[in-house]
Amino acid sequence: QVRFVESGGGLVQPGGSLKLSCKASGLLLRHFTMAWFREAQGKERELVARISVAGDATTYTDSVKGRFTISRDNDKNMVWLQMTNLQPEDTAVYYCNDALQSWNWGQGTQVTVRS
């Protein structure tokens, strides 16, 4: 059974940083383009960042470009999202999945940005 466990969220002030982790089980991430998604209250889930299988190509939604960095370690079967200069509009539950959203969603990790 495929399972994603996201962690690293929390409450931070605007301008702060967090690093999210995604650990996968039941699935070898090395075969998949992976992504981070977020779902803010009352809004649809959106793709935030995507990373190629080898980790040599990344894409980001415009609102996080220059602030967020996605990375992966296929040997550890993990994906990360480094978030800097966080803003209140980044408040959401963050999830990882492959870029095609092929698998069941994990619990996600809550990121709250407020003064």
C-alpha cells in the first residue's frame, strides 16, 4: 500500500522559513516525477512545486518562485520542500504525491503564517 507521510509544518511569522519532508512507503519514488501540493481553506488543491525523476529539473507555481525549493533523495525515498520568506498567503495544508496525483493523499502538514 502506498503511503505518504508529510511533516515539518508549523506556525511561523511572515518572513520565516520551514522545511517540509515527505517520506514514501510502498512506492519507489525514483520512478516518478514528484510534487508538493497545497490546499488552503476554501480553495482547491494546487500544485506548488515539481521535481523530475533525477532531480535535475524543477518547476514552481509563480507565487512561490524564488522562495521555495523542492529537492529529493531517491535512495532515502524522500522529497523535501524548503520554504523561505513565508507569507500569510502560503498558509495551507501541504501534501506530496507524484505529479499526476496517482496515489492516495497523506494527512498533509499544516503551515500557518501569521504575525
